Amino acid sequence: MPHIPVLLKEVVEWLNPQPGQSFIDATVSAGGHASAILEKTGPTGKLLGIEWDPEIFKELKSREGMTVVNDSYVNIKKIAEEQGFNEVNGILFDLGISSWHVDQSGRGFSFQKEELLDMRFNPQSGMSALEVVNTWTEEDLTKIIKEYGEEGYADRIARAIIEARGEGIIKNSSQLAEIIGKVVPRRGKINPATKTFQALRIVVNGELENVATGIKEAIKILKNNGRLAVISFQGLEDKIVKSIFREAQKEGSIEILTKKVVRPSWDEIQQNPRSRSAKMRVILKIS
């Protein structure tokens, strides 16, 4: 399925882009949010899009007012300075994995396909899920599955992985999902491998560390009265975002605009079921 930008109407409402303003989409992906923002900023507005995945970056179509860079948002301040976006009116982070990664990348993000275990957003950097699954100790596997997957059966899963490794390399996603399915009971519609795959993806891409660094750096390059919106899809990310925003508010540099998280409407969830776990938080820079 094509990538559908989540909370599109709400993003535009909360960021409130005006003609001539400058914005950064730190996770530009297919450019859905970016295009909607540019429509509001008019012919003199400008937008910087950051995309870590080189394959998605190659497919991005440039348009008037948009500059796109192939890099990680962890470097957002440096990228912004290099591209002339030193102080901006608004910044968006959409931390969700894109539909393209699950449906088309062939990198093992989906437990419903037989794909090589990679799970890297940028295959040119870092270690793959293949390396983690086949070389890490049982203790380390248990720790990440429990901590990053919030999986109650982490011990069982790690032990099953170690035992399966004794018979040969665990090469693909469907193979790993089958191993997990043998030791974890199915919970309704949720696949038993869901939480383990989440844990592996987080570890391989350094997601939680990157989120913390990226958001702190983003606050620094906002103009006064500029807005930062962050959409997260799992509890660990949202917890980090909430903590950073609360700390910044205590320091007096920002005001939290969303007293409650903004969630997708029922209609949006019906049209795009993958949006159901989205949560958006928005802040205003005040000093």
C-alpha cells in the first residue's frame, strides 16, 4: 500500500504554516506532510526535508521551495545550518516506520514475508538484524526484547533463538517469526513476533537515542513562537518525547500546547489502520 501521511489535517492545524515561512520535515519519507505544509507557505515559503533511507531519498521528487537531504535527523542542527535553515517557524518529526519499508523494501521489517533480516533504515550504516539475531548472547537478546519490545516472553524467545542458531543461521524474517510463534501464545490479532521485531528494529537503528538527540537539537533551531510537532507510534518513543518536553518547559524555553496527545480520528483509522497507534505532541518555543 502507498504511504499515507498520518494526522495530516492535524499536523497542518497545529504547525499553522503561513505564507513565506520556513519549515523542516525531519522525516520527510514520501513527502506527504511536506507538500501540505508547502501549500500553506506559498511561493516564498521554503521547506527542508531530511530522509535517512537512500532508496526513499532517490525517489523523492523535488518541488519549488523544497530542499531534500539524505541524512539522519540526529544531525538536524548541522544540516539546517548547512542548508540555510538556521531559525525556522516549524519542525515535524513523524517517527513511524513508512509503509514502503514494510511492504516494499525487502529488508525484513515484516514478519509476514520471507526477506533477509536487515531492518536498517539505511543499509549503508550500522549492524543488521541478522547480526544481532545470530551473534548476540542469550542475555543480551533477552534484555533488548524485554526493554525495547516490552515483551513478557523475552526469556523464552531468546532461548528459542539460541537453540535455533545451533541448527544454522537464522537468515530471514519468516524464519524468525516461526521460531517466535512456537514459544509465544497468540494474543488475538497480534502476531507473536510483533514485539520482538519492534525491539530489533529499535536496536538496529538506534531509534530511541536518535529521537532524544534529534528533538533536543530541533528545539535549538526553532524561532521564538516556532512550533515543533512529534508523532510517535510506540510507548517508549512517546515517553522520551514527553520527558524532553516537560524538562524544556520547566526550564522556560518552551510551552507544551497539547495538554493531551492528539490522536487520529475514527475515520482516519478506518481509512488507514496503521495510524491507530499514532500520538502527536506539539510545543511552542518561547525563549
